[in-house]
Amino acid sequence: MTALLDTIQIESAPSPTAAVIWLHGLGASGDDFAAIVPELDLTGCQPIRFVFPHAPVMPVTINNGYAMPAWYDIFAPDLVRREDATGIAASARAITALIDAQVAQGIAPANIVLAGFSQGCAMTLHTGLRHPQRLAGLMALSGYLPLAGTLATERHPANFATPIFMAHGTADPVVVLARAEASCQALLALNYPVQWHTYPMPHSVHPQEIADISRFLQQVLPAA
């Protein structure tokens, strides 16, 4: 049985009936996006439990082997020439365990959004598109589709029609825009319903992006 990751949890209202599991980027922590919750306009949404897990600490090759919170190892700046399939699979199991924990607390999978930034974005797409239960939506922020060559054979029909919110900065020096655009095109080629957004920003979050995320959550987690 996969041990549950430590998390920060924030509820938008008592007795939540929905959840957003939000994965941070390389070298960050669950605290990274918790501060955004008060900035979201959740008008018209059902009560939401926001879950911000802390990734395990591991050596990261591209950072000279320095140990830091990471969902998987990164070997080169282009991100995809050589990928850590073993590490990605291990984190996918840990994220799936977080989804299962919310289901065990009474939240239906169809009321769960998986979200992530940078490496967390990569894990959101990898895990969500393979998940065997229909999720409410995926939020893919400033990242890319990892192990893209295996998606067509590993993806699960349960999430063929799940809405995907993709957002990226036009001046991102970490995950370059072309990498994200290629990921978007790969998803569109498989007929996923992608909502693509760009913002004038580097590897960060933009105020307009927060407004657009709010609208996405209102769309996929509406009040009953």
C-alpha cells in the first residue's frame, strides 16, 4: 500500500463535496499554491477541499544531484530527451493514493480536479489521463506532457472527455513555450478537450490566469 504524502488542506466551506489536489513544482512545497486559494473566485462552486501535497525529497540530476522536493528526476534542460519513467510511475501511485483518500472521505471522483504547476503539471497530465475513474478536470500550469509516447496506449477511456485547462507563460525560460505547445498539440491529436491559455509572464502565475482558473473551477465543480 502506498503511504500518503503529507499535505496542507484548506476548505472553501464546511462539508466539502469536491476536491482540488494541487501539485507544486520542482524544489517547492505544498505551501507554494496554498496562498492562491483566497484569491480564487469560487462563486457558484460547490464546497471544495484544496489538498496541497509535499513531494518527496530526492537527488535531482540537473541540479548536480542536490536533494530537493521533486516528483521525479530531471536529466537535461530539454526535459524529454531522457525521462525518469520509474520516478514518474512512483509519483503517479502516490497521487492516485491521494485521490483514493478523498474518495474514501466521501468525495466522488467526478468531483475531483487534479492540478499542478511545472513538474506538478507533468504529473497531473500523466496521472489524470491514465486514471480509471472519471475526474472533474485537469489543470496543467506552466508544464508539459511527460512520456508523451506512451499516452496513446496507456490512457484510460474514463478521462477521454475530461476538460483540460492548460496555461503557459510566453516568456517561460524553464519550460519553454514550444514544449508546452507541443504537449497541447499531442493532446488535441488524441481529441482531448483542451482549453489553451497563454499569459505575458515567465515561469510563474499571472493575475488573469487566476481569474481564468476561477472560471474553470466554476465550470467543472458547479454547485448542486
